[in-house]
Amino acid sequence: MTKVFRKHLDFEAWEKKALKNPGLKKEYEKLQPEYDLIEVMIAIRSKKGITQKVLAQKMRTKQSVISRLESGNANPSFEFVKRLASALGTDIHIKFAA
């Protein structure tokens, strides 16, 4: 039996290489606000020790909704984001950059 060794791909190395493609970089940058929201949401939820289930209960929604949002498979309304901030006990600050 032959052993197959696969080189582990470092995400940061892949990202740096992939973003040299102008088309991919443009699409990646368009998604950045969504990724920022997800990153902040998970960080606050984790820091406060709140599970997806508990957060969902506070928001009167299902755990699967929170899971979809955190995995990037949802496009929340602004009203949902306001409910999310309230359930996490935090404020929303929006910044437009030119």
C-alpha cells in the first residue's frame, strides 16, 4: 500500500495568491461587509458565551437561522441585524467609506 501525503494548504497563502486575480479580488471585496458582520457576530457571541441556540431563543428565531447566517448562507435584513445586536447586547455602527 502506497501512502499519499498531501501538502496542507495555508488559507492565508491561498488567499494572497488568489487575490492576484483582479476579477476574483473584485468579487471578494464586494462580499467583505457580509464577512465582517459574520466575524463580529461570532466574536461577540463567543465572548459572551452565548450558544447559537440561546441567541436564537433571544431573537425568537430558530438555531438553524443563526447557523445559516454564521456560515454565510443567509442575507439578513437590516431589521434582523438590529434584532441581532439587541440580543447580543450591543450597538450597531455603520460607516460608509468613499
